[in-house]
Amino acid sequence: MVEKNDKAEALAKALDGKVFDDSGRVQVSVKAEVLGFPVTVEAIRTHFPFPTNYYVNIDVLKEGAQDPNAMTVMITPKMTKGLWNRLGRLLLIDAHLRPIGDPQFDNVLNMQSNNFDLALRFVRYPMMTDRIKELQNQTGFTELHARATAGLLLVQPTSFDSINLDVARETVRMLGDMAQVLFDVF
């Protein structure tokens, strides 16, 4: 196992960023930039069971517009599949979720939003479902949040000590691509 400072420095080097001391809030924080957007990779604690979080801030113009009606999307993996999923929907476990119309996406992921039409537009944007599915395959994320005026948050259940630097770098790159779409279109 790599010492946490060495791992944080290696991640900062891989992302062309720097280790940021925010020890009052989190144990590890690495700040970088992707496509002009600030990215933060942090972990409350570096060991299991604490996840690694990726934040991409798209409010680079510092408008600070906290519009309560802004589109928010939360994508989570399905806990059950097949017959158990249908039984769960009958028992109202996932009754509030609506499919997006892509069977490969709907069989694996759930989507919740405050504005379903805009969220559907975001998820169906060219190559977006492929990016989301690829992120799910690479990181096994438990939550992916997108907010039109704020940015993206991805929660990877892997502890900071166990993350693969190549996977982290690729995750940040893909989140940057998604943030660019969120910034330009929404």
C-alpha cells in the first residue's frame, strides 16, 4: 500500500494538479483542471470504507446563480436486475424512476431528475450514454450527479488508497468532457 502523501502526489502529477491541504474537512484533496474547469478529487479518509469523490465545477464565470429550478440529474446503478427489479417496482421501491428508452442504459442504471425532459436531453446527448456506461464500467460509481449551474459529482466506492491512477486520470478526462456539454448546452 502506498503512503497517502505519495499516492496524492502521484495523482496530482498524473492530473497535472497539486495536493491541496484541506485537512480540517478531508484527509486528501487533489486539485487540477480539465478543459478549463476546476476538478477536485478528494476522500474523507484514505482507507476502506470511505469512497473517493470527483468534483468538476462548471461555474467558472463565478455567476453563482443558485437557481432552484436548474436541472439536476442523479444516476445510480440498479441494485436488482431482471425479475427482482420488476418485483421491486411493483412494491414501489423504484416506482418513481422513469426509463430513458435505451434498454442497455435502463437495464443497468437508474436516473432521477427534477426536470425529466432536460435530463433526458442531457443523457441522450451524442455519446453521453456511452460515457456514463463507460464511467460505470471503469469506476463502478454509486452516484453521478449533474447540476446545470454547478457541475458534476461522481462517487467512486473505491478507497483512495486503492484507486488506480490511470482509471482516475481517465475518469477526470471523461467528467471534463461531460462538464463541457453541461456548460455549453445547459
